[in-house]
Amino acid sequence: MNIYLSAVIHIKENSMMDAIELLKKLVIETRKEKGCIQYDLFEDHRNKGVFFIHENWESAEDLHSHQVSDHMMKFRDGISPLLENPNIVYVGNKLF
């Protein structure tokens, strides 16, 4: 059963360019991972500094491997000082 995830990321206004670079690297590396079906980054046009990632994974094991990957750990370390608020992550199963 596929796992779907949406992460909402709030970036400080003066940290946007640095955050976008980190997010871009994360997306590029994650799309190479086993079990990654979708990993797309979006910017909210109505709320400056709000980004969201929509993910689709083949299995919970693939998602777990992603969450503990080297590039994810580096991303977390790099993005932490740029965050306006803690990330919000939703994980679920597709209903229809």
C-alpha cells in the first residue's frame, strides 16, 4: 500500500533563497531513492515563506529509509535555523 505524505514548511522571510537551495537539493536527491513515486515541492502564492512537499512512497519501509537518509539529515540540520515555525507533516493513505 502506498504511503502519502504532505509536509508544510514555514521559512523566515530573510532566509528564502538559502531555504530554496536546500529544498531543491533535497528534492533532487530524494527522487533518486528506492520507492519514491512522487516528491514535489510547491510554494504557497498567498502566504510568503510557506512551502509544501507532496510525497508518494511505495511502502512504509521506503519512507523510513528516506527519513533516516544522509541527505535528509543534512537537510534537517541546514533548514532548522531558517524555520519560522516547526514543520507540519501529514501522513496518510489514499481513500479514493
